[in-house]
Amino acid sequence: MKRTNTKKIALTSVFCAIAVVGSLFSFPVFGSKCSPVQHMVNILCAVLLGPGYGLAAAFGASLFRNLLGLGSLMAFPGSMFGALLCGLVYWKTKNILATLIGEVFGTSVLGGLCAYPVAIFLMGQSAAGIAFYAYIVPFLISTAAGAIISAVIIYSLKKSNILHRMQESLNR
């Protein structure tokens, strides 16, 4: 039990680091920095580790991105809702396509809507004026790109039977 937790915590840290470094490869869409690597990491965490570890990786990556000046406060709702929802979907269904859809919906719709109160309370009224309208679309673009990348990786791992061995190794 302790060995499994250590492996999962270590892999969560690696995924967090990948998301932070991957944020260097972002592109601006309206008022948001789109970082598809974060969403790829969310989905990989959901499939390999589960919702709690995925949420921890998303929070850690958002925190480090903000501390390093690589992201904005929108990184929190833009990553954490998708990580939690896709983790819960995979945990309940074990369906990869549903997991991808959960990430896209959680990030774009739930994260985009929650960007509004974050903008009002933490970024000032001027940022709030655009947040409601301007974050759902950029979050959708970013998460869709990340979902496509992770789909290619996961289906490749699944086809070669590596995914199953990785999941077994982490759950021993």
C-alpha cells in the first residue's frame, strides 16, 4: 500500500512538472494563455492515477505556473475542473472517449464559467467584464487540443498493451 502511494505521488509530481514546462508552449487566444499540455496531463492523470491525484497535479501546476509568471489566475479554474471531472468520469466508466469529453466539458464550460468570479474577486472589475464571454472559447480550444494529444498517446499505449501494464503497476 505504501509503495503504491509513493509511486503515485512521484508520478503526480512528474506530471505536474510536465504541465509546468509544457506551459512554455502556450498560445494566446483572447485574454487567455492556452496550454494544451496541461489538459493532456489532466487526462493522463485521470487514466493512470485517478481523480484525486489529477486534481493535485492540476493545482500544483497552476500554482507553480503562477509563481513562475508562466500563467494567470485563470490557470486554476482552467485546469482543475477538467482534471476533477475527467478523473471522476474515468474512475466510474473506464471509458477513454467519455474521459476526453469530461475533460473538455469540465475545462471549457465549468472552468470557463468559474473564471468569471475569479476575475471579479481576484483580478478586478475590468477583467470580469470580459471573463464571462472570453474564457469559455479559449478554454475550449486549449482543452480540445490537449484532448487530441492525449487521445493519440492513450490509444497508442492501449494498442500496444502498455497502458494496462502501467495501470497494473501503479495499483499493486
